Amino acid sequence: MAGAIAGFVAGGIGSRLAMRVLALTTPSMDGASTEADAIVGEITAGGTSFLILFGAALGVGGGLAYLVLRRWLPAHGRGVAFGLLLLALTSPLLVDPDNKDFYILEPAWLGITMFAALPVLFGLIVAPLQVSLEPFFTRDRTRGTTIAVLVLGLLPLGLGGPVAVAVILAVGLGLGLAHSTDAARLLEARAVIVTGRVLLIAVTLFGLVVFARSVLEILT
């Protein structure tokens, strides 16, 4: 649920606002076609709804990833660290030098900044929100409340396709690990904690280097 809300805000509303700002800063490109075949300056209810729902659905995956990885993230600045990790992993998609949008919509640095900020914003939202929501989802509740929570949590599956399959597999894996004492002991082992942190740092640094190279290629 925390991931869905964070995805709704960062991925859905955030991406729509970023697109709108770039359209306003490049009025000469009104009517032009973007990389995604959208029309610059044209806002449709269907397009906005898709972005928001898709952002929320992706956010569910991001929320599940956060629950898995949070034990290896620093206790202080956990949201920032997770956001930077997401930026490192998604920058090839968000900031692609071959994407013509960065060349037809100006200024390019503004577009790069706004889209690079989306995964970081997701991390900043999902980390404290997960802490706030966890007591509600882990306490004893009535049958009606349990059904309502399950329905809300499964709504993203309505999108179908790969997103639904990924969510089902992730939830199934999470439930299996949650009820496995052997898995719990293994995850808490010092060697696993240290190895996990080292791997996350390495992945983040490598991804940020790739991101920096893409930025330089676009701006030069």
C-alpha cells in the first residue's frame, strides 16, 4: 500500500507534472510527437489516468522491493538511499540519450532533473509511509476490514499482464519467506547483511556512473 501511494504521487502525478512543465517551457514544439507518440501540449484524461494507474502499479513492485531490501539500507537516510538505488536501476529508461524528447523539449537539464528526481521522490515517500502504515496492516482486525485491505492491495492486479504476474510472484515469495524460520535466520546472519550492503552500494555506484555518462551525452 505504501508503494502504491508513493507510485501514485511520484510515478503518476510527478511524471505528468514533469511533462507539462517541459511543454510549457518549449511552446514552439506544441503539436509535436514525443518518443511515446504523445502530443506535446495535449493533456487527455485517458493519458493522465494511465500514467497515474501505471505509476501506482509500478509502485507496488517498488514497495515490495523496499520491504525486501530495507534491512541492507542505512538506518538514517533510508528513503534517500533507496531512491538513489532506484535511480541507478531505472536511469537507462528515464534518462536515455537516444530518447528524442531530451532534444526537442528544452531545457534538457530541466527534463533530466525532473525525471531523475522521480525515483528519489518515491524513496523519500515510501520509507516513512511504510513505517506509518505497518502497524495498521499487522494488527488484529475484523473479517470485513481484512477483506477490504486485501481488495485494496490486489487492485493493481486489475491491470493484468506482466505487472499482475510480477505482483503475484512477489507476494507469494514474500509470504513464503515470512513464514520460514530458516529464511529469517539466514537473512539476519551478519555475513548476509554485510554482503547485501556491499552489493547494494556497488550496484548504486555503477548505476549512478551510467546515469552521469548519459547526462553528459545529452547535454553535450
